[in-house]
Amino acid sequence: MGTGSHAEVQQDDGRFRVTRWTIEPGGAIPMHRHEHDYVVVPLVDDTMSAVAPDGSEIAAELRIGESYTRIAGVEHRVENRGSTNTIVFVEVERL
């Protein structure tokens, strides 16, 4: 994993993969490409930054329990630019 991030695969049954992600303050999940459609379920209220390969960025506003979806092919680095709060979310991939 990246510096300051940790992935815990909770379920992987060939149909779905469920991963709990933790990103420490100042940490990041390195650049990666999503091979499957996925759902993100935030476990905290916070903001994380998604940086595309071309350098463009979006701020993802996380609200506890307010899920969002993305399609396969998304490529980005995910950063926690905060200095005090840990970002935690569950990612559900449809395999």
C-alpha cells in the first residue's frame, strides 16, 4: 500500500470484493486503476482528494453512510490532506 494507507479485505467471494480502507493524515493510496465498478461507503465525515494521472483533482466530500458509485476504468491517487483526522471507508467492488 501507499505511505500512510492500509487496506483490509473483508470479503472476496468471486462476485464481490469488500475492502476497508484507512488513510492516515497526510497519507495516500498510490495511483491505481479500478478494474471493476465500485461503491464507496464512507465511515467518517471528511474530505479526500482524488488526483488523476493528468494532475486534475476532485475533492470527494465524505459523509458517514452516504454512498457513491464509480465505474470501472477510473484511475487516480487518493490523498488525505488533513493533519488530524483519519479517513476510513469501505469499498465494494462488483467482480
